[in-house]
Amino acid sequence: MQHCDTHTVCCLCVIVQLWMSFSTIADSTAKYFDVDQMQVNWLSIVFMVATIVVGIGAMWILDLCGLRATVMLILNFCVLQTRMSSTVSCWWGI
């Protein structure tokens, strides 16, 4: 049980570091993309929450299926996202 607690704490520390590295450049990002700083801050919060949810799901799948099956699922998901992203212009009419 101690291993799971240590692993969870390490994952949360990485998430917080990613979020903090993004939040320090919020004003520069807002200026570059010509958006309101509040929009950048909301994106930062959504990123943090989504990362926690996806991280918990990934840990659950890893525990349920094992490392090999989890890696195969992730690779298949990445390929699917790549194929779907090639049709984004059709979705938005661009």
C-alpha cells in the first residue's frame, strides 16, 4: 500500500509542476493569442482537472489490465486521435 501512496503523490507533484509552469506565462500567452487572461486561466484549470481525471483512469486501467495491455490501449488511442484530427477541418467547415 505504501508504494501506491508514494506513486500517487509523485503523479500529483508532476501535475502541479506542469500547471504551475503554465500559469506563470498566462499574461504572455494571452497577449500572443490575443485573448483575455481569464480564458488562459480557465484553460489552465481545465488542464489540471483533466490531467487528474485521466491520470486516475490510467492508473485504474494499468492496475486492471497490466502494463502491456495499457500501452497497447494508449497507442491505439493515439493513432485514433491522429486519424480523427486529420478531419478537423471538415468538422468546423474551415
